[in-house]
Amino acid sequence: MFGNIMLVLKKNTKITYTEWFNLTMAEGSAILMNKNRDWTSFDVVAKLRSNTKLNDLKINKIGHCGTLDPFAEGLLIICLGKATKAIESFQNLPKQYLATIKIGATTKTLDITAAEENIVDISHIAEDDIKNASALYIGKLEQIPPMFSAKKIAGKKLYELARKNIELELMPSKIEIYSIEILKIDLPHITCLIDCSKGTYVRALARDIGKQLGVGGYLTALTRTAIGNYKVEEALSISDFLEFRNSEKLNII
């Protein structure tokens, strides 16, 4: 149980669709979903509504617990009915991300959705340089959010201002990065596993590590692998949920 939620639906949950339906109607529930790349977080909610006929539930309240950028993939928690009261509690849980950073260039969005700029030579960068630079960003930090983000300033989302070429001097946010594990260095790419607090922008971390190295950096891939103790391996795809609905049993291997 999480807060007032009686059930978090995930792979291998032993429950029939009818049982889940009745429980969701009465108490609310949450679903672990695996967001596809190029979908927005809202797309996942919309696809659940349309492709799985969730409107049959006559539930007006449905929402996700923490936005993932469209180019990112991975774990997204969806709350339904009375469970939407627990959205903030889910959002406050620590997060884990698998990230690939490219150094030697920057982009306006800090990810692959914009063209490369400021391309420089990185032949002088050694593995120890990367490990030492990354270690500087472990702990409690103040991080400047990306301009291309959903963060609001005076009621306006930053990406709306950025698209109009309006630049602001942003105040840093307090975050904590618990660990950065370098999994692979294949320059210009660095693959790492990051455990961090709510509010951490991994795109901003890529920017900051690249800046520390003196060569710039941006994200080329991002997967949210965990939210608290919930893992992406447990999450359902839209087709998984359809199978559950049609077969009356969820037992996906």
C-alpha cells in the first residue's frame, strides 16, 4: 500500500481486470507505465484513455507523477481516481536515470532535439577527467534549470519563453544527486547511472559536466529506470494493459 492507494498495478500483479476495475472505482489505483520515446507524458495518459477504454471506468481524475521529456523513455506512474491524491507523494520519491552524455558540443535544449553548437576537440580528455568532473556533482547542489523545460516562471512555462528566444536569468534550484556511476566511456559518449532527488534535471547535469570538462556536453539518451522502489522492469506498455483487459489476468513475463 502507498498512502491511500490499495494497489499499484504492474507486471505479474495477480488480479483480474474486473477486480482491478472495482477496486479502482472504489479506492483508486496507480499503474506503472513504460513511456515510449517521442511520446509526451500526457500522451501516455491520453493513450490509456483512448486505447484501453479507461473511460469505461467513468473516472474523471487521472494524472501522471512527474514529467518525462518526449525524447526520454522509461518509468511513469499514472494515478487514477482517488489515488490522484498521492501524486505529490510519488513525485517526492528519489529517481534513477540511465543517461548517455555526448561531450565536445552543446545544444540549445541540452539534448538531441536541437542542432549541435560549439563543437570542439576532445582528444585531450581522459577517463579520469570525466570521473573527477562527475564526482563534483554528487551531493547537495544548486542547479540552474534548462530554459527548455516545463518549469514555470510568473505563470509561464520556460520552454514557451525559450521558443520566443526570450532568455531569463534563472535562479538555481536546490537538488541532491546521491550517486553517479560511470558505466561506459566511449568518447565522445559517456553512459552513467544517476540516483537523484525530485527536481533534478539530468539535461542540466550533462551541461554542467561538459562545462566542467571545458568542452560542453548534452544528453543523447535518457531512461528513467526507477522511482523510489518502483522499477521500469515492472512497468506495463499500452499493449500489456490491453492484454490485461482482454484476458482478465495479468501475468506478463
